[in-house]
Amino acid sequence: MMAFRIAYTELKNLLRSTKVIVLGVFLLFLHMQVILPLKECAELMGKKLSWLEPFIAAGNSGMVVLILPLFFLVMIADFPDESGISPFFHVRCQKRTWVWGQILFAVSASLFVTGFVLAASVLLLIPEGALFDGFSDAVTKYVSVFPERAGDYVTQLLPENIYHQMTLRRAVMHSAGLLFLYFLFLALIVLFFAMMNHKLAGLLADGILILAGTVACGFRLEGMWLFPMAHTIGWLHYTEYFSEPVFPLWGSYVYFLVLIILLAAGSLAAGKKYEIF
């Protein structure tokens, strides 16, 4: 119970801090990079979009998946927090319990940001959107109606690899699940290095993984599956038309879960010698 109390207190402090301003900046970024292009697409097609399509686009856009983790890292830059009430918890409970509290905080922060992206994506599209069971005609028929616009930015937000290979619900589920695991993976890297008293090294490691993954995915390098970004972007797992995946989605979940378990175990082991003061 103490671990859950620590996680709850840390999340409450985060949401009360000035770092949540970052989410406001992200809203502006999301509006410019995702919502406006999709609205333009809908206007040209004379049709409504699905409320859930902007979230799928956000989770599958190379630009958004590059920038969004950086916003997340800014929010947790001082994780684990060594000010406020944190030293009190560190003194009152066992170190193992305190580390478990930090792991649970990483889980809750990752869930919160993923949920925020989903909610913001839906709210920013109202009233131009509607609730559909599948992908909207505004997206799926855009290229066939305007073949000269096949290279438009909007076709990169929701490429054919997505709506030809997944249902809308499946795309939302995997976009949310993989984005959450990506955030959690990055947070646990910071925690692991912090437990070894090298927090800055953890942030640098995350930055390198994000940037290197962006380059590898952008150029479709063979080694891109070594980086978390490739596993987060759903459409990279498929070709445009063939059902046989380039890389199985279940493999990406295994990739994240194995690394997350190793980082959590490493943090618990290293935390035995960690001193907050």
C-alpha cells in the first residue's frame, strides 16, 4: 500500500506543478500537425472524420512520435523527485518499497499522458468529427478522389498500411498500447540510471534512442527494429496491401515488456544502494 501511496503523491505533485504547461504546448503542436491537416482533408472530401482518427494519426506520425516523447521527458525530467515529500517517504519506508512506488508512478504518468493525447485528439476535432465503426471515407478514399495529392502530408498521417490492415478499433487499441509502453520504457530508463546516481545519463540515453530511432525509421534502415520508435508506429509493421506483416505486432509488445521488466528489476537491484540525499 505504501508503494501506491508514493505513486499517487508523486503523480498529484506532477499535475500540480508548472511542468503541466508542457501539455498546453503539445495541444498547440497537435492542432497544427494533426488536426488542421485532417480537417482540410475532410473539407476537400466533403465528409466527416471519425473522432478517433486523429489519435491514430498522432500515434503513427513520425513527427508526432518524435516530439511527443520529448514533451514527456520534459515532464519527468526530475524523476525520481528528490524534493518535497519524497525524502520523507524515502526515510520512512524500505528502499525496495520506495523504488516500487517510483515504478508505479512511471506507469501512472505514462497512462495519464497516453489518455491525455487520446482525449485531446477527440476534443480538438469536435464538431467536425463523428463516431464511425470504421475509418472514414474522408481518409480511405482521399487518394482515389485526388490522385494528384497522393504525396500530401495527410497521407503520411494515416497511410494505407493502417486502414488496409487494421480495423479502427484495433488501430486505436494498438496505438494506445504501444504509445503507453514507449513512455513507460523511457521513464524506466531514467529511473534505472537515477538509481545508479547518473540521472542525466538516463535522459541522454532516452534522447539518443528517440533521435536514432527517428533516423532509422525515416530511412527504413534494417536496424530500425532495434529502436522503440519502430515498435510504436503501427503502420511500419505492415505493407500497404499484403496481410503478412513486416514485423508482427505481438513481437513489439514482447520487445517492450522484456525491456521494461529488465529495467524495473535493474532499478530495484540498484535502488538498494541509492541515497536520496
